[in-house]
Amino acid sequence: MSASKRKGSTWERAITEYLRTVGWPHAERRLAGAAQDRGDIAGIPGVVIEAKNTARLSLGEWIAEAEVERVHDGAWLGVVWHKRRGKASAGDGYVTMTGQQFARLLAMATVPASAQPPQ
């Protein structure tokens, strides 16, 4: 396995383990190589997570990738969770999304569960 792949796998595991500790017990890494990629992390209904652990930021490219994966998955939210330089914990990483996605997230967070649209 290349150093780059190893870094990516380590970051994906860190995200999964972090999500499990904060109340998402079904969080898991997806198998790579699917024809229609649906993101790196599964187990959170309606959410696609694209994990990135690289020194060079390519936010526009990453967001576009997450959006394609969101559509493939039929999810309502697609985000990029990228590693913060000098920090090991996924809790210290950054989560990036478009303003449109953020507005949708805010709307979902403030509407009672019984009134939220079906997934």
C-alpha cells in the first residue's frame, strides 16, 4: 500500500472511530473501488462523507467530488472532512460544505424530527 493510501485509510479510520464515540455507532468505512462512488464513510443516514488527508487543499475539487457522491448515494448532505495539519484527532479536523448545504443542515437542525422531509 502506498504512503498516500495509508494516510487516507488512517484518516478514514480516525473519522469512523470519532463518530462512533460521539453517538454514531453504525459509522463505517466504505469499500473503495465502486463504479459509482458513494463517499468514504457510511452509517449516517442521508449523509455522505468524503475524507481527505493531504497537505494541498483543493476545496472546490473536493466539494464537487462530495456532491457527485451525494447524488450517487441519494443523500441530502455531502461534506468533506479533511485533516487539520498538526492534529491527529478527527474531532480537530475541518468539515467543509457549500453554503447551500449548510443552510439545509441548519433547517434540518431546527425543525422537529416529526416535521422533517423523508429521506
